[in-house]
Amino acid sequence: MIAPGGRSLGHVQSALQTMGYFAHTGGHKGEPLRSTVVAAQAPGESWVEEIAWRTPGKPEVRLYIVHGGGHTIPGPKGSFPAFLGLTERRFDAVEAAVRFFFH
């Protein structure tokens, strides 16, 4: 991975690979469940996918992917510079985190 300014950060794993590592470490076997949380309403529009490892007696591991989104925090509020890309406004990442930790 290359940081701003051209400095190498070395080899990094994707978010999905990282979550797979945590799922395996937490005792999950097999493939995760995948579901669409927010569907695209038009071709080329962003959409949100949930990938979750759920095994009775094991800690849940969950990842949300905003397909077609930018490097912003998804949610109805907030303002980010245009160079960071599209902000998905139909999915509230803060609310999802609160639900996950305090369910």
C-alpha cells in the first residue's frame, strides 16, 4: 500500500481478509452470510452489503461494505471534501455500530 506522498506502507490485507481472520480466530467455520442492507436504486448507484459470521456460542463478526462509496463515514449527516468520494447517506454507520455493541 502506498501512503500519500508515495511512502510504502508494505503489504496490507483487505477489510474482508481482516474480518475473515477475526472470524477464524473467534472460532467461526465456513463462509459468512452475505446480504444487501441498502440496494442500489439505479445503475451505478452505491449499495451496502453486510457480511456476517454468526455461530451460536461464538462472538459475531460483521463487516459492512459500501460498494461505490468513497472514503467517508456513511450516514445522513456530515460533510466531507469531494476528493474523498461519494458518501452513502441511506446507511448510518454510527447507528449500526451502536446497535452492534449495545444490542
